[in-house]
Amino acid sequence: MLNALRIANISLLILFPIAWFAPLLRAALLPFFGMDEISVISGLQSLWGSDVFLALVVTAFAIFAPYLKTIGLALVHFDLLKDKVLPVLGYLGKLAMADIFLIALYVVVVKGAGRVTVEGGWGLYLFTGCVVASIVISILTARHVRMTSQ
């Protein structure tokens, strides 16, 4: 079981960066205009130019929290970090879920605006899947640690 958790977690180190560059949303001012694709990275680039504080918060939630959690879990899996850090790693995963909630809220609000067309892109599903997989991996890792320490 530990080997499967290791492989799944290591794969997230590759999948998260792909999700950051993948299109989260496609948006257009009116339905008959072309759709612009928005990714985590392109959204962050826009934020850095307009609101530095919000850019820092989104960078922490969307990039640093999930990636640090994944690296931390890998270190636990390979016995390079004590398993006592698992609760802290769990909180990092919850911070990443906050980012997904904000994106979903944005889609709902903008769709209600009327003249704007917004569609979820495949990157939104990939990013959500990565965060959920990371949470599941951390739960299974904690369960594995409890079983082996008894």
C-alpha cells in the first residue's frame, strides 16, 4: 500500500504544474465572441499587475500550499520527515481546496451577470482532481502510519 501511495503522490508533483498551466476557465464577453482561456498562471499574471495582496493569497493557495503538501507527503513516505507533520500537511490541502471554491464561486457569479459566457476548462477538473487526490493520499498515509505503529 505504501508503494501505491508513493507513486500516486509523486505523480502529483508532475500533475500539479500541468494543472497550473491548463485552462481553468473559458470566458467571453458575449456568446458570439471568441473565448479566452484562463489558467492559474495567466490569472496570477493578471493579478500581479492589479492587486498584489490578492495575488500573494492566490499564489499561496493555488501553488505553494498543494505543492508543499505533496513534497511533505513524499518526505514522509520515504521516511525523510516524521509522520507527526501529517496534521499540518492536511491543513495545507484544505487551503488548496479554498482556491477551488473561489474559482467555482467566480463561475457562478459571472454566469449570473448575463452578457458574459463562462465555461469550466479541463484544467479546473485536473486541478480539482489533484487537490482531492492529495487529500485522499494524506488520509490514507495517516491511516497507514497508525496501522504500522500499533
